[in-house]
Amino acid sequence: MSERGIIIKFTKMHGAGNDYIYVNCFEEEVKDPAAAAIKVSDRHFGIGSDGLVLIKPSENGDFFMDMYNADGSRGKMCGNASRCVAKYVYDNGMTDKDEIALETLSGIKYIRIFAKDGKAYAATVNMGAPELKPEKIPVLFDMEKVINEPLEVDGKTYGVTCVSMGNPHCVTYVEDTDGIKIEKIGPKFENHPAFPDRINTEFIQIIDSKRMKMRVWERGSGETLACGTGACASVAASVLNGYFKKDEEIEVILLGGTLKIRWDSESDCIFMTGPAETVCTGDIEI
């Protein structure tokens, strides 16, 4: 221990560019995770990440994922982080199973691990069924489902579809994702009065019947290179809007890579497949 704080070991990992700092809380203790998340996420004075993920023991699954956004707010679920947790526990010998049950604040997520030469490189996560009831997302719309409904944001009307995949998402369609000024419009969506818990917003460009491009503004983190729950919510929204079909694997092209998403009609669950990579390991004072 230093005079100013405690030294902890960390691993930086990313899934399609969505990077987090991972701490093994079987061995380390983080007493103030909200403050730690702000510190480690800073890309100038910290390590640099979209947030902090604590890997903990679970009473209901194999492991528990406790995640915090870059602003210190607690998140319920992160699809990309869940794959990285699976890689971490597999690579570090904390499990020898090729499928784990990961407990999150939005429930148990079952993850199939793909490995080569003793190291995991990708995973498929059963993200569960999309939640479409406005009061459970939550969004303040007086209807059964919010599918391509008009919403005025910063003086412009957008058609929005709202879905929860453990986190609340608002999906809208644009002609060119490269052309949107997401740093300007993103916060306007995030803090809109229609979204009592703030919102993650996906801006979607449909390429063809099996591919789409996506940019995302995440509540508490700003624009990120990828968002797993956002990709799942966007595919669900796009099926509901008639762009895609259930049971077909859709490629979601993000700034940091590509995720493959399939909405299974039999189980009503959405399955997400994507990479999980380790960037570096080290020590940091918190």
C-alpha cells in the first residue's frame, strides 16, 4: 500500500473496441468502485476505458459481473464485457468449462466460450428476450410497444424504437452513420425527458437484408466503439421494423469491429457472437 492509496492489479480487455478495465475481486478489493471507475477510465490521467468491471463470486451462477460506466454510474449489463469476463476466467484457469453462467444485475447470462490453444478468442452470449413494454425499459410512451414512434429531439423529429436488453435503448435510422454529429445529438437523446433513467441511443444505417452499420451513444460513457446490448437492441428493433427476419444471423458493423446477432424465434432469445481480446495487464493505484 502506498501513502495515497491501494495498488490493485488490472487487465484491460476489449470486445470489438468496447474496452473496460477488469479486476479480479477473488484476489483484489475495490472499496469505492464508482470513484475507481472514473479514475481508471480517464484516457489522459488514467488507463483509459469505457468503464470498470469487477469479477466477483456469485451465489446464483459461476461468476458475478459488476460493471461501472466511465462516469461512475453503475450499469446492469454489458454484452461486450460479458464476453471478456468469460475470456478472463477461462484464460486464468478460474474455470475449465466451455459454457458459464454469468450473473449480472439484469439476470443470468449463459456464455459459450470458443478457445484455441488454451486461450479464449470469442464467445456467444444468450442475451435473453428483448423487453418491449415501455414501463419496463423504462420510457415514457403511452402505448404497448414503441416501434418507429415520432420523438422530437433538439428541434428535429426522429422515428424511434425502444428496447431493453438489460439496459434501455432507443434505436433510430439514418441515411449515413458517418455523417451524424453524435457528440451533439447523443447527449440530447441521453437526457431527454422521455427517458427517466437516461438512454443508450443507436444510430443505424441499413446496408442490406443481413448487414447494418451502427454508431452508439452510451449513457454515462458517450460514444463508444461498440455496444453489445445496443447491437442486440438494434437488431430486435430492425426485425420489428421489417428490415431483417428472425432466425437469420445479422452482421452489425461498429466502429471497433463486427458483432453477429441472431433473434431466435423458438426461444425468443437474442444470441450475440463476437471477439474478446486482452490489451494489457498492470498495476494501478486507486
